[in-house]
Amino acid sequence: MEMRRLGSRGPSLPVVGMGTWKTFDVRGDPAERVRHQLVSEALRAGTRLFDSSPMYGEAERVLGEALGHHRKEAFVATKVWAKVEGERDEQIASALRFFQGQVDLYQIHNLSRQAEVLPKLLELRSTGQVSWVGATHYRREAFGDLADLMSSGKIDTVQVPYNARDREAADRLLPLAEELGLGVLVMKPLGTGDLLHQVPPRDLMERLRPKGVATWAQVLLKWVLSDPRVDVVLPATSVVGRPTENAASGSPPWFDEEEREAVSRVFSKPAQASS
Ligand SMILES: NC(=O)c1ccc[n+]([C@@H]2O[C@H](COP(=O)([O-])OP(=O)(O)OC[C@H]3O[C@@H](n4cnc5c(N)ncnc54)[C@H](OP(=O)(O)O)[C@@H]3O)[C@@H](O)[C@H]2O)c1
């Protein structure tokens, strides 16, 4: 899998990471055992970055336990999602426990309580318990605030939605991320699964096959990674076998602009139900 540097100052990481929203919010056997298999499979396939949040219910705990003695092989990106005073410190204490005393990238989830969360994350970065600090948002109304924080020079990375149907964050924020040398993580690369409901034309799949893609999910992930401003894409899955399938989209050759346009055009037509 191709490695890209997470911004101009960050580490080099394989381009396909893994998200945990919904997919890792499980409790008890056999569901937790399946998540352990997913993490082992992802690591075997070359994935290193795992993204989580206290907003995702049990996900941080389940991910931490699944990593176990493989913790040092992984790059853990999680978030603070504080809604009330006091939650920030509780969430940080839990995450440091789940991830063996170290969070590689700590993000402000949806800029929530930014004024109190950011100073704390910067303090943890200065003491080394956190290596990098970032921010996330999924709503276009918040992209202006996200741009202001990016321009402050205080954060290292930004996480935004970007996929073959939705380029707004990429158009509005990726030029700034590039100019500032910030790392870029991409959430919702499959539109939280919605893009997979659109059946791709067979001739398009045939045309793209020489680029090393055999499934529609791989096409959609490679579509995002074919933008060189993206550092890591974060598909989430609950199905064994898919971490390997998704990781396989992280190697060149990349799509050219015409190929990317052809994929995006699939979403300008009315959706067809998949069988
Ligand atoms: N505000 C924020 O900070 C924020 C917001 C949203 C997301 N995120 C992060 O970004 C990550 C990714 O976004 P997302 O979870 O919204 O969705 P996504 O990765 O775009 O899509 C996930 C969906 O795609 C399906 N899928 C994955 N690989 C597949 C494959 N090879 N074939 C068929 N289906 C496949 C999964 O279903 P199966 O389980 O059936 O495979 C799941 O329903 C999140 O998990 C989270 O870590 C952050």
C-alpha cells in the first residue's frame, strides 16, 4: 500500500485507514470477537491508522482491546466530543487508558467546545502523551470555523467528508490544508455506505479494472485517494474480508481526472436499487 506523509510535519502512513463509527459500537461476544478479527485483518493488510471517538459508544474501548499487544503497530486517531464541562477530562482519561497511555492524533470532534478542548490537547501534545492535534467537522455550515482553526497554526491535521458525490469540503478546505501543510483525513469516503447502493455501469468497471480495482467499494476509495491532497481515507466496515478489500484500493496506479469524472457522473443519475 502507498505511504503518504500526514501533512508536511507528520509521519508517513499507509493511505487506507479504518473508521469505527457504528461498526465498533458493540458489546459482548461474538460481536467483539469479530472486531478483533477486523483489526487483525486490517493490520495484516497494511492499515495502520484507526479513527474513533467517544461519540461512537463502545468503539474506543473495543478498538483498544482489539489492538492489544499490537498497539505500537497502530496509529490511533481519536477525538474529544465534550458536550458539558468535565466531559473533556473524563474522555481523555478513558482514551489514554484504552490506548495504553498514548493517543497518536487527538482531534476536536465537530469543533465541540473547542475553546476548552484545544488548550488541553495542545498541553498533552507538549508533554508527549499526544503526538498530533487535529479537528473534524462534517457539516458545510462549519467549514468556515474549521478554516479559521486551520489558519491559527495550532493544529496538525483536519478531517472532512469527501467522496465521489460530495466535493464541497475538498473544494473549500483542501487548498488551505495544502498551503498550510496540514494532514488530511477523509471521513465518509463511501458516503456512510449510501454510495454503494448505486450500481455502477458494467462498462465503467471494465474501463477501471486496469487500475487494480475489482469492486465498486474499491473504485470509490481509489477515487478519493487519487486526489494527492488526501493523506488517509477512513472506510468503516463490520464485515470480515472487507478490510483487505478496502486496503487493496490504496496502491497506484491512481485514476486520472477523466476517470474520476466518469465515476462522479454515476451519482448525477437517479439511484438504482441494488439487489
Ligand atoms: N465528524 C466526524 O468526525 C466524523 C463523521 C463521520 C465519520 N467519521 C469517521 O469516518 C469514518 C468513515 O465514515 P463512515 O463510517 O460515515 O462511512 P463510510 O466509511 O463512508 O461507509 C461505511 C459503510 O460502508 C460499508 N462498507 C465498507 N467497506 C465496504 C466494502 N468493501 N463493500 C461494501 N460495503 C462496505 C460499511 O458496511 P459494512 O459494515 O456492512 O461493511 C458501512 O455501512 C467513520 O467510521 C469515522 O471514523 C468522522
